Amino acid sequence: MAISMKTVLLAADHGGVILKNTLKSYLRQQGYTVSDLGTDSSASVDYPDFAKRLVNGLTADAYGILICGTGIGMSIRANRDPKVRAALCTSVEMARLAREHNDANVLCLGGRIIEPSLAATIVDTFLQTAFTGEERHVRRITKLS
């Protein structure tokens, strides 16, 4: 089941800036509205600052994509906010299940871990997969609060 949200917030640290820029172009070609929250260079920055920018800008009608070297730091920071369910995904299956079962609204990727072509496929899957809404999944998500 495809979803209709077309707004994506992107943020990365220096370890994810190249993949962020690649995905930004790709997403715009796919018709998404993309808000790039930085960073814009490979100069060393602190990933929590960029994760916070994205989390603060996240709305109910948008998805977020956070990229650092491994995706781990970004996912840890993003998940500190109660409105965020960030999923670090390294496969298409993980992206599909993150949406179907966990209603994840932020995708985390490792810019030093994943190839751009696979990252694009993971992003497509994440953005085009709907939450099932099954009672068992809703119950489990509710317990996260």
C-alpha cells in the first residue's frame, strides 16, 4: 500500500553529506519536496546537532532521513524525542518492516556503510510503504510512550 506524503526532511553530518546530496537529487527527481537541513560540507560536525534540527522540524505530514557515518548516532539521538520512531535500515526488508510494523517516521542510514543505489531503493521502500495499523502493532507502539 503506497502512501501519499511527499515531504522529506534530510540531515547529515560530515560522514553522510555525500549520500545526503545524492539522495536529495534522487528524491526531487521522484517528485518529493525536500528540505535539506545540512550539513553542506565534509568538515567535521557533531551529528546530534543535525539530528536535532530534523527532529525539531518534523511534522505529521513529513518523513525524515538522517545520515551519519554508520547511522547509529543519528538513530540514537532521534529516538530521544517521543514523536520520533527512527529506524536504522541496511536492507529493503528492514525499511519495509520499519514502516509496516513500527510506523517509523525517520529513516537512518550509514553514509560509510551503504552504497547509493541500495540507499535509494531503501528510501523508496520506506517512503512507499504504509503502516499496517494492525492492533498488535498499534499496541506495541503505544507501549513505547
